[in-house]
Amino acid sequence: MFKTEIQSYVNNLRRRLSSALRPGIGMSFNVLPAEDGGGVIEVRLGPGLRNQDNFAPPFPTLNSAVISIDQTAIGGDLRNVIFGGTNVIMEEDGRIILIKDNNKKEWSDEAAEKDFKFIRRPPEGVL
């Protein structure tokens, strides 16, 4: 996935999230792209948080990017998990983690809108 496509997705998601936040709440995006396509995006929201985007060097695989983050939703040997589409994890510490495959549709403005709606109002029974 090219950095420009990921940055465009991040910008579109940030724009939508900011419309739902109180003034003074900042957003930090930590982007972990994968050479084989896709990537992981960690979003932190908080008062006084500086709005910034951090891009890690590309990981060899999407799975290695997922393994590198601190998350509690998926256990076991993550090397053999197949991630498809967009997977959203809402961690207890307030982080939002998006695991996205290499399908260009998952990085579109329409995907940012869909992901925002899911984050804002998850389907019943998800949380």
C-alpha cells in the first residue's frame, strides 16, 4: 500500500472523527504499513493530545505489523491468522486499532466513512 493512499485514508477518517469530538480533543494516528499490502492504524484520542500522524517503516507482512502492537483482542499465534477487509479493535485503554487488508476499497473515502460510523456506533452486541 502506498503511503499517499494510507495518508489520504487517515486524513478522511480524521476529518470525520473530528466532527464528533469536543473542542480540545486531539487525535494521534500511528500507522504500521505492510509490504505485502494493508496495514494497522492505531488511533488515540484525548484532551490536549497533539494531532499527528506517525508512520513506522513498512513491516514485511500485515501479520507482523499486528504482532508488533500491544493489543488484547486477538490471542495465540498471529502469524497464521488471515485478516480480511477491515477489523476494528477498541482497546480498554481507549485506543482504536484498525487492521486493514490490501484491497484498495478498504483505503477509500467510502471506507473511512464506513469505519467512522462503526467506531461511532458499533453494532449491538459488539462491545
